[in-house]
Amino acid sequence: MATLHPPFNALSAGKHDIQASLLGWHTVGSCMVTVNEPFHFAASGDYNALGHKGAFNIRLDLTDEDPAAPSGPCTIANAGQIVNGTYTRSATQISFAAKDHSVTASLDGKNVILQVSGYPKVRILA
């Protein structure tokens, strides 16, 4: 079934720590989860890792809103850029792909691991 729950279901609205996988997990910032619904997720925050500071603003939307679909259309928004793509559900993992962008979200206990293509893994703590 294609919803964002799991892996996002344990993330309540509000502030959460963000960790990066840099020879182990290290807290590098925090984010505010503003939307966490079966078909929509949004969070924004700041990070400081290995001397790189920045802000992010991510939104993931399953635009077909079909809980029975194993894959379908989606939109991925990050740092003001919105791209249309396709999501694919596999057990408790969901992947989003669009042109040169991809994001995979998976469970780590109650936490969510996000793997963005070309970057280290990050974990949002529940």
C-alpha cells in the first residue's frame, strides 16, 4: 500500500533532531515537521556538518493519493525547487525518483533515514 506511513508515521508534528552518517551517527541540526499525513510530508530545518551550514525545506507528496498503489506519481520539493516524479513502495521503504533527483526513506526503529542521491544518509529522530 502506498502511503507515507511507514516510514514517516512515528514523526509527530514539531521539532526533531537530525543526524548525519559520518563515521557513525552525529547530530548536525534540527527540523520542524509541519505536515505528516498519509500522502503528504513536509519538514524544514538547519544543519551544520563538516563545516557546511545550510537550510533545507523538503516536501514529499503522493499525488495519486491511492493507498493501494505500489507506485505512482509524486512531487518532490526541496529548497524551493519542485519536480514531478514517481514513487515506489517496497515494504516499509518508499523511494522517490525524478530526473536527476532521488530520495529513499526507510525505517530505523521509529526514526526515518533519508538517502538523497549523492549525499550521506541523514536520520530524523522520532
